[in-house]
Amino acid sequence: MTDTRRRALVAALVGVLGASVGIAGAGHVYLRRWRRAVAWFTVVIAIGVGLVFAFADPAAVSMSDPTALPTEVTGPVFALLFLSTVDAYYVAARGRQDDSGPRCPRCGGELDLQVAFCPWCAAELNSRPIDVEKIELADLDGAETK
């Protein structure tokens, strides 16, 4: 299984787990797509609250008994949670589209041009990352490699 495919499946699984507890955007959080995760979460909450005010009595709705909500509210919210999971899978399956800067040769994380190590996996680099082709790992004595 390729890394992109594995990442897409894990993102979908995290998305399903998040959706099962009513949290949209969990798969996007796994992918570190913060804006997209916040956007999905905000859209689902806003639409859910709007549907509650439109189709249910807000005073009678209780968080302890979500089964009291009408289908006109739960149906669209579940559909949005499903779409959030599908979107997380699609974003991960599409792969990394942004080559905005150098990446770590060990973990693939984006590197900061000011430091001589990877902030994601702490791999020490021989030189500061000026160009993608010039990045080399320092001698990692006893360190685990992926």
C-alpha cells in the first residue's frame, strides 16, 4: 500500500470516528489542514443550529436526548458529516499539491529555512535547507528511521 493511499484511509477512518461523535473535520485535523477542518466544523454547527431553530423547538431540545430531534435536522447533519469524511479522503488521496518549500527527507514535513533540524521528526540536517536537492540527513546514531 502506498503512503498516499494509507494516509487517505487513515484520514477517512479518523473522519468516521469524529463523525460518529458529531465532530466534523476530524480527518482534516489528522491531515493538518487546519483551515479546512475549522471550516467543516463551523459549517456543520451553523447548519445544525439553523435547522434546530427552523424545525424544532429550541427550548425543548436537550443535548442529553438527541433522539428528540426531528429527521429534518439529523438527516442533513449526518449527510454533512459524511461529506466531511469523503472530503478528507479526497484531500489525502490527491496527495501533497503544495511544494511551497523544502521538505524533510526523513518524514516529508515542511522545513523552516531558519533552523538546521526538522521540527516534525527532529532529524538533524547537515546544512540549513536552502534548496530541496541540497538537504541531507546528518549521521543519526541509533535513531529510528521510518
